[in-house]
Amino acid sequence: METYKGKVRLVIKNYPYKYRDYSHMAAEASLAAGDQGKYCEMHDLLLKNSPRLDRDSVIRYAKELGLDMKAFTASIEGFKHAAIIERDKKLAVDMDLYNTPTFFINGRKVIGNRSYEYLRKIVDEELKNAKR
Amino acid sequence: MKTNLAAALIFLFAVSFASAEEKRFTVPVDGSPVCGPPTAAVTIIEFIDFQ
């Protein structure tokens, strides 16, 4: 993402797996940080530290970002953003998506664990198209 | 006859593969978190599980 600063916009949809321990909490944590204007920072921290996403870890990341801890904890414990997460999951199912991550790069679908180089190739193609 | 059928199948497979490659999906983005400028030439929508 750093390479493409200013050229690429990322939109995030949550697709946490039902049977993984911390998937939902991590999604809640990202959105709770978003309420305090730090979504992107938390998104990056969670991905960098995955799979260390248990409650204590997530709270540590929130502290690192200087969040209001009372609001943050209440948010993740109260599943405040469950409706958004469920909406995203429904969208994923409706679109027949079964893998994470799945990317849509200007609408072009790229599934699962493709290499970073492959993603770059598509992004570069799209940037080139945009310049025409 | 069999060769024709095989050729037709290969042709159909190639066509569907090529069109699948070009297909662009529309994903609603309202109400979802965004990182990066709204003016960006490229939009990546990611479906992720952080874990």
C-alpha cells in the first residue's frame, strides 16, 4: 500500500470465519477504532500482528494508537458493530465468495492467497488504464 | 465427429476463461471503512478475515 500512496483507495469488507476464535473480535476492534478516527491504523496493526488477536492483544494495539480505552472496550464487548459485520458477511455469501482475502481491483476479482507481485501487476495495469 | 466435439469444448472453455478474466464486478461500498484518498484512480475492495 505504501508504494501506491495517493493512487489507491482501499475499501474494507469484513468476512470473519465462524469457527476462528478471534476473527469477529478483530473485526469489532477495527470498527471500534474507526469510531475514534483510527480505522486504517488499526487495520494495519491487526494484519501485521495476525494471528495474535486475542482480547489482551487487541487492547494493547488500541492503547498503542492512543484510543479512549473505555469507549473501545465497551464497543468490542458490546459487539457494537455486529450489524455491519453481518451485512458484509451476507454480501460475501450473496457474491459467492468463499475465500479470504478476496480482492476486487477496480472490479476485477482476485481470489485468496495470490502473491503480492500478482496484486501489484493488476494494480499497475489499472493505473496505466486510468492514465489513458 | 468426436474431434469436432472436442474442438468445440476447448473453444467454449477458452471463451469462458477469457470472459471471466475480463469481468468486472460491482460491489456496494457505502458504509464501509475506506483508507486512501477518494480521488484515487484504483479502488481495491478487500474481503478480509484479520485472523
